[in-house]
Amino acid sequence: MLQTPSNLNRFKHLGLALSIFYLLYNLTTVYSVSLYTLYPSKIHNLATPFDSMIPFIPAMIVPYSWSLILFMASFFLVRTSTQLSLLTYRLILATIFACLIFYFYPARFSFSRSIPDDWTQFGYQFLQLVDKPFNQLPSLHVSYAMLLGVSLWDVVASKKRWISAAYRLLLTGICTLIALSTVLTYQHHLLDMFGGAVLAVLVLILSNRIRNALVIKHLTLGVIGFLLIAIAGFCFANMSMIAFESIETLAIIIAAYWLIIFTMLACAYQQAKSIQDTRWFQKSNSGRFTIYTWMKFGPIIIIYNGMSFLGQWYFKVFSKGQRHLLTPYAINDRVKVVASPRLRQADLHSHLTYWLFGYDSLERSHSLAQSSPSARHQVIVVDLAAEISSHVYHLEVVANDITKMPVHYLYLPLLDLQPLNDVLLEDYIDLFQQIDALIRSAETQAFVTNNKDKVEGSFITLINFHCVMGLSRSIGVQVLYLLYCGTLTVYNYQSWIEQHYPNAHLKNAYLPQSLVETMANYKSVTYSTAP
């Protein structure tokens, strides 16, 4: 069933698309005006002999103004959430790519245009005030007209063919007039029109292959950061008191680095079921990023460290009055599992003591005195955070201080907000089999040692799934492990989440029912097909 977006959601998409347009378009306009003032020879002229044959038609200011009206109306004309998302993708992609071209190939309209002395006068006065004769190639009016025409093509669906045909004829006429008005109002040259059409075609091809909004998000952040840094460097370098060319060069290098890393991250989100090979965010055996990873994603890692700090602060402040918000769940008398964000070094001691013994660090000595002296423990840390180092290297120190227990580290890199079905089932199974192997190995060792020393005792395993600051990744993968173990079923996993993690946000888009069913049925299928 097709989902109809709410008006609030439509306004959010519209606000996002408009905000990106006005930010980047005005930013590149400021840059082009400054560049033209300081170095006019660096501004390109795209006029051709054919442009001089094109007449100036003042009345075409009317269809020229339709572009913004159609732009805004389109968000309320599309009928489904999928159409709304695709429309937003297309307009944002066109905007960011066009503004990149505006920066690298600044151009100015070369014909002089006098303001008409008729009823169109106000329109041209307003246009001259808000839209300088820069940002020429490609024409965003043309790109938007084509993209809006394609996006709105199927909006009117009627059993009567003539109604659909009339609507499409009207839509085609409006979009054609908008495109033609760019040259007939002397706002653009023919090459600008051609560039706008080419950009629209490329965006249509690309948008149909974009997997989700996260790809667009990181491409947009990359372009915004690039333009802000590069243009800021240009402005600083050309201030009267700081006339250093090296400042602009350094700014361009930093801006290019920013653009490259965010483009790489967008590519990581675009590639379905491939992030698990750890080639993007590589870590050492102690859960720390390698130097190579820092070189590739330094700014992103710094951003997520800041997010982690804020998340830890939020967790600490808003968990007041709740002594132990993260309570482990016992699969049996030998295995416990707990989901958590990445924890601060200062909090690890109290958390680990509580997870293992059910008491906080102040009562630790009492808990140890009451626990069986032959009971031994191991901790398995499952690091799911691709963008930040694990707390395992601090946890090892704490674990050694408590009972000298072994700590094992496993890494399944999941990108932030990446749907869990983007992971190959084989990767989950491999992870869970590694966990099972560590549990069996510890229990076998305990059995041999106990028989040799003629004592009784058990080996208790604590499994800690952790991500960055939220719990979606941690809880989601923990649920899949419990389904894999047979502890949860497709019938009770949702109630289990509500009971143990009432504040969790695990929507079907993030933890889909199909993945839950596949994981729950995995062992039964395996056993039924075994020879």
C-alpha cells in the first residue's frame, strides 16, 4: 500500500530543498561577484553568435517567475512518500552539482538589459535586486523545469484519458515556457540552457540509483563544506589586511579533502551489503582506528567523537534516579547480553561490575565475597560502531582490575542509521558463530580445569553489543543474536524490546520483519537440510 506523506513531512522536504538552494546559490553568487570585482578576467563569457539573434521579450518574466511557484507547489502535488523523497533527491542533487560548477566555472551574462517601461517593470526591478547576472552555467531554471516535469508527470491519474492528457500537456507547456524564458528574459545564454538540460538528465539517471537519503545527506554535506571552506579562504586571502595567496590555496586543499571524504562516505552508504569487509573504517585488534582510517575520515571521526561525548553526557544527565539503566539480559545461567552505547572510561568500572555481579562498584567487595570463588568470567565486546573507536581497550584494563578475566573483541562495522538488512546474512551468522565458539571454548576450559582440580564452578560470559551514542544498532543486533539463539521468536521479540528497552527506536525500516523471520528460521532450516 502506497503511503501518503503528511503535510508536516511535505513542509520538511520543501524547507530542506529551499534552504540548500538559498544557502549555496547565494554563496556562489557572493563568490562570483567578488571574483568579478577583483579579477574580472577569471569570469567566463558563454555568449555565442546565435544568442544575439534571440529577442528580448519582457512578458516572459511571467513564466520565468513560475519556476519558484512550481518548485514549492510540487512538494504538495506528489501523492506518495516515495515520490516526495525522489523529488527532494532530484532537486537537491541538481542544486549541489550546479553550485559546484558555478564555483569551478564562474560565468556572467554578457548582454546588457534595460528595465522595460511597462507593466513588467516591477518584475525586472525585483529580479535585478535578488538575482545578479552570475551563476550562469548550468541554468537551474531549466534543470528544475525538467526535473519537476518528470516528477509530476503521473500526479493526475484519471480513468478518462483526456484528463490525464490535458494535464500532461499543460505541465509540458508550463515547463517549456519556464525553460525558454531563461533566454527570452536575457537571464541566460543558449549554452546555459543546454547545460541545464544535461544536468537534469544526469540527475534523473543518478537519482534512480540512489539507495537512500543518507547518500544524498553526505553528498550535500560534502558540497556545502567544500564551498564554505573554499569561498571563506578566498575572502580571507583577498581582504586588504590579509593578502596572502597561500591562504586560499590551503583553504582549497582542506575543502577538497572535506569533499572527498564525504563523497567516499556517500559511496559507502550507496554500496549495499559491502561495508562489512571493514575496508572503509579499519580498526586494530584493540578497537582503535588505524592511521590509514584517520587519514581517510579524520573530520568524520572527530565529528562522531563529539557526538559520542554529547551522547554520554545526555545518558548521564537523563539517567539520574535510575541506578543502572543498562541491565544485562541472561540467556541462561552462563551467558548474559547487554546493549550499550560506547561508554566513558570513567563509567566502565561501575558498569562492568554491575553487569557481572549485579552490584555497583561501591558494593563490589561484598558481591565478590558472596559469589562462588570458582566462578570465572569472560567478556565479549561486539563493536558495531564504524565511525568511532571501541571502549574495549579501556574495558580490558577494568576487567583485569576486577577479576583478571579475558576480554575478546569482535568487529562488525555498521554505518550510522544503516538499515540492518544492509548486512549480508552470512556476516551476521559468522559473527554469531564466533561468539558461540568463544563461549564453548571457555566452557570447555572450565570443565577441564574443574575436573583436574576436582572443584565445581562455571564460566560466565558477558556479551556487550555497543555502538556510538544511541542504542539502535546495539539493540537491533542483540535482538538478532537472541533470535539466532532461539531465545526470542518472531512472535515475542517486539514485546521483549518494549520491556527491556522501552525508549528504543527500532522501526521496521531499520529492523525489518523479513530479516527477523530469516534469522529466526536460520537454525531450523540449517538442521533440516543437514545430511
